[in-house]
Amino acid sequence: MKELKFIKVLTQIPKSELPKIEKFLASPYCNSNTLLFKLFELVLPQIKSGKELITDKEELWSKLIPNIKFNDLKWRKLCNEFLILLQKYFVFEQLSRNDLASGNLLLEFIYEQRIEALYKSSTTHLQDEMDKHKNLSSEFHLQRFQFEKNLYNIQDYEINLESRSNIETIHKHLDLFYISEKTKQLVNTASRRQFVNLPIEIKLEKQIIDIVEKNDFLAFPEIDVYYRIYKLKQEKYSNKAYEELKEKLNNHLIKFSQIDGVEILKEVINFCSYQYNRGQHNLGLEALQWYKYGLKFDLIFPSNKFNPGDFLNIVILGIRTKEFTWTENFIEDYQKIIPEDQKLTLVTFSLARLYFNQHKFELVIEKLRNVEFGELTYNLDSKVLLLATYFEVEEWQAMGSLADSFRTFLNRHEKDIAAAKKLRYSNFIKYIKKLSRVKYQDKPAKQRLLTEIQESEGIVNQGWLIEKAIAI
């Protein structure tokens, strides 16, 4: 049965928001249709409990209006009104979280209605809010521009032409908003060109960069930082450009808004990871340090919004840089924010990788031997890890048995795995079995196998195989 849209929306809203929505719908000022509140109250207990929801429209109608025959047109109209009201709540809630935007709307209202008794107190209050919320962002300059424009109207500068007014300040913040936002969006453009190879054309791109470079806009970190990230991408990830950016971030990153801070940190970490993968292994530690900075200032999982990619990247970097104790503490501390349906997989797999690199092979076997992960990639990589562990502890029978079952698994899931990906895993199985046999053969045979592994273009965990081939 097709899911009702308003129910789908309600199930995607955090449960903490539901009591506030209830109050909003109960208010006669916000909602004049009592049926909408009754409809919400009808589905609320089921949404809170997570039990199976009533999705049959006629059944809902009979519970909502028991003495009136179902009318599809009226039902659709009621559902549409409910969705519109929910969206009004979203706007109301978002506005209540933005003191500067709501303050500017207040100034617009009292000016339009000529409520002169509130002119001074409202402008003073919003000025104080501006000082309190000041940060390095284009959004701040946008709100400051709106404030100065409202102030211009309230002070009647349009009439008093002899006054210098605040026209220069209006233009200053309008310029800063436009240039900082434009530079930020150019970073986004450069990323898409670089990673997706899209031929994106942006009008005024060269002109904006020229304006930034030839005027005093680089004195503003909210422009300077994004400009440097843009140049970093344009210059194919120059280390010199990175060092200059790093110096700026050490001085100013904490002053950015959280939203901008998250994005800026992501760009820096991407640079360090990219360079690490190109052989500059010292930048692996740099990436981990940026992650630590982000964790300290709530820029990696802002407000506990979990991202499995960042979690795994932190674990991998911690292992690569041999910060084993810190990494284990990280897994322990941050597993509490992992959604329940992902927690077992991520924690088990992360600890297994950590223990493997600590040579705690018995703990790896304990973690992985009887686990089948629901997500295919974790399932594949865990089998690779367990195979490598059996090799390390010379459990040849267990290794051979797992290798055979792994190959069967790959064949059984052939439709779910890309051919090139399947080949990489199949090659790992082939070469680890060869390594286990060549261990007892002559030196020329060992050298031939090492060369074969080194020259192969598609093997999972190739570095470990080469390391083992050299060691035997």
C-alpha cells in the first residue's frame, strides 16, 4: 500500500521535534482547522512507538470523522493542508534559531507599521545580537547588510539627504557578502571540476578572483581562506599553497561559523589524504591532526550528526600513524553516536583492523570468525582481514577453508559486485594461497612471486602481500 506523504514526512522528523509540532498545531493562531490537530494526534502514538503505522486513508478517515462517508477529494485537501501547516512550522522553527534574521524581519515590520516606540530598543537589541553572533561568514555579512538597510530606513536617511548616513557601511557589508559567498561557491565549482571532471563555466569567475587579489579583500579571513582553498585546487594541490592556508586556519578557523568550519576542514583533510595517497606519508599525520581539531571543536560530527565515512577515515589514519591507544579510545568514545543499525558493523570492523595492525591476531579472529556483515563491502573486507590474520598466525587449514568459501561467496554474489572489484578480491585469494605455498620453496620461486604481485594492477591489500612476499 502506498505510504501517505504526510506520514512519511512525520517519520523523518526527529522525535524530539514532535512535542513542539503538537503545540504549534494546537495553537488557534497557527491552525484554525481542528481536524488537522486531530489527524496529528491520531498518528502521533504510532510514530512515537515506531510501530506499524495506519496507512489506509479510509481507515484514518473513519477514525477521524466516524459519522461521515469517506470523500477522496476532501481527504486529499485535508492532507495537503496538513503538509502546508507542517512546512509553516519548519519555517517558524528555522527562524526561531536565527536571531539575526528574525531581528531584521522585526525591524522591517515595525518600520512598515511605523511603530516608532520600538525603533530605538529594537535597533539597539539587534546591534547587540550582531556583536554577540559575529563570525567569519558570508551569512553574517548578509544579515549585517539587512540590518544597516533597515537602520537607514528607520533613521529616515532617505529624506535627510544632507546627512552622510550609513550608506558606506551598507555597501561594505553588501560587498563582503557577495565576494565571500562568491569565493566560497567557486571552491565548490573547483571541486566538481576536479573530482567529477565537469566542464562548468561560471560567469565573472576570473573577474571575482581579480577583484579579490587587487583590492583589500584578502584582509578578511572569510574571503582569504576560501580564496586560498580555490588556489590550492587550481594549482593542483601545491604544498606551498597548503602551508599558507594552514597558517591562516591556525589563526582563524575557530572564528568561522560551524557550517563553514565543517566545510573548510573537510577541504583541508581531503588535501592531506590526497597527498598521502600520492606518497607524501607525512601528511597522513597532518590529516589526523585536523580530525582531532575538528573533534575538539565539534566540526566532524556537528551536534552528533554521524558520518560513517569520517568515522572510518579517522580509524584508518589512527592506524596508519600508529596512534593505536588514541584510536581505540576514539572508537570507544564515539560509538555512542553511531546509529544502532550501524554500530555493531562499524565498531567490530574498526576494532578488528586496529587489532590486526597491533599484531593482536587472536583478538581479530575473535571479532571476525563468526560475523557476517549485512553490508557487502564490509563483508568482503572483513574476509580479507581474516584471511591475512590466518596467514600471520600460520593457521593454514583455516586459511585454506576460508579462501575457498570466500571464492564461492564472490561467485554467488557476482551480480552484486562489479567485475573489476571481484577481480581484485579474487587476486588477493590467489596470491595469499600462493604465498602460503611458496614459503617452503626455493629463493627464485619466491622472487618470481614477489615480481608477479608487484606487477599486478588489481589486488586488494597489495601492499601487505608485497610486504609478506619480501619477508618470506
